[in-house]
Amino acid sequence: MVMVRKRAKGTNGGAARQRLTVQDWADAALAAMGEGGLAAVAVEPLAARLGTTKGSFYWHFANRDALIEAALDRWAQARTEAVTAELADERDPGERLRLLFRRATRRAASDPLEVSLLASAADPRVAAALARVADRRIGHIATLFAELGFPEDEAHRRGLLAYTTYLGHAQLTHAVPRSLPDGAAGERHLDAVLETLLRPAGTPGTVPDVRPSKPQRRAAETTVERR
């Protein structure tokens, strides 16, 4: 979930001299989008959410459109580039793929922003951001499949399949949650999805090409996602 920082209050009841940043406003806009779509991005309600005035907004942005663009850039950075960087130290591409898939599905389940943006795709700004992020994500996932030994075309096909699976999972989580298993059954479901994606083409295969996660690591992942 996008964290929104409110301006701190001084001990005398007045506002502390703490200037909000472009990122603060962008995060507030994303939180509003997750709750009410693009129409929920309005200056006065966001200022109230942040505990400031419209003057702070106009210090950073010329207009609402500039805020929306900044918010979409922030979303792309926080939900794509930052997540990729988090896993860069994992050498095994299969393990990296498994961690990526789990973290992405958990975040999408706990925060409606991704689904809300998809529902706002008629807006050209949102559509352009969605296209950029989809290309980046599919390309990264395809690279992981290529590192696992799949030919380039097959790696891209599986990257696309993995991403459409993620989006479908995110949509169902918020629209029809009872259609998906939860708890331990949900963990097994995600494992089965990955087994299918990683299975060599043309073979029925019952053994996944991705190592099962260690219990302590899985617990650590869950703790990270709850923050």
C-alpha cells in the first residue's frame, strides 16, 4: 500500500516547518487512485490528507495533470524498478522469478491500485504508463526465463504468460476473492502456477524447475510484505 506522510505538527499546535516533497504528493495521489480511481485525484482533498494547503501543491506542480504524471512515474518506479532492484542479489533466476511472482501477487492483493489503474486505462496518460510498465515487466520476466535456458522466443512467450497470469490473479483478488484459495492452499496454488510456467515445453513433467522456498525464507518474505 502506498504510504502517505502527513505534515508533522509543532508542539505549539502549529504546523512544523517541514516542506512536503513531490514524492509525498505523488504517493497521496496514488493512494487516492487506489481508493477512487483517477477522478479521486483532486488538489483540496489531497491537501487535507497530507495536512497542508493548496499552496504546497502549487509550489511543486503547475496543475493537476502534472501531479498525475508524477504519480504514474512514482508508481512505475516503486512497483517495477524498485522491486527488480530488491531481488538483484539473488543469483538463481528460478528463485528470483519465484520471489518476484510471490511479492507481486501479494502486493496486488493488499493494494487495489494496480486494478484501479487498469480500470482507468481509457485515460491516455494512464494507458501510456501501463504500456511502459507492461513492456518493462514482461521484458524482465522474459530475461529470467532466458537465463533459465529457454530460447528467446519461448522466454518472451512465457514472460507474457506469467504477466497475464499475474494480472488475472490481481483482478480476481479484488473482484471475486472467493474464487482463489487462501492460506496454505493459496501458497500451493502459486507454487503450481510457477511449476507450470517453468516446465520444459512439450513435456508433462511433474518436477518443477524452481526450488521450493525454505520455510524461514518464506516467513521472512511474508513479514516484508506486511510492512
